[in-house]
Amino acid sequence: MKLPQFFRQHHGRHLEETPGEEKPIESNETVDETNYSRTAHLRQTKAEKVNASHQRLARRLNWIIFYLVVAIILVYCFMIFINF
């Protein structure tokens, strides 16, 4: 007797069930779609952290570009009025 057959015969009753034998969801029960495995949850939180850091970096870069444009305009005005 092969090992998988032996396991199914004695201990693996859950392996004999087919996937279609699930109980139907009643109308008053809600399906919780946020029930993730640990790895899926870690991947999701990592993706959220990366997205948040990307948004924060984009905001900082926008302010840096703004301040550089203002500085260039001030230097240009200084050069025009001081005749440098």
C-alpha cells in the first residue's frame, strides 16, 4: 500500500472532501474580504508603505522645485537691478 493511500484511508478524511461541498453562505452573513494570510497581509502593508513614502517624496520634490524656481527668479532680479 502506498503512503498517500494509507494516509487517506486512516487519517486524511479532509483530503477526501471535494472543493464543491462547501456550505452555502446565508443571506445575512457577510463575506469578509479583508481576511488575508500573513504573507498577503505583509505584502499589502509593504506596498502601502512604499506608496506612502513615494507620495511623501513626490511632495518634497515638488516643494524643492518650487523653491529652486523662486531662488532663480530672485537671483535673476538681483542681477538685473544691481547690474552684476
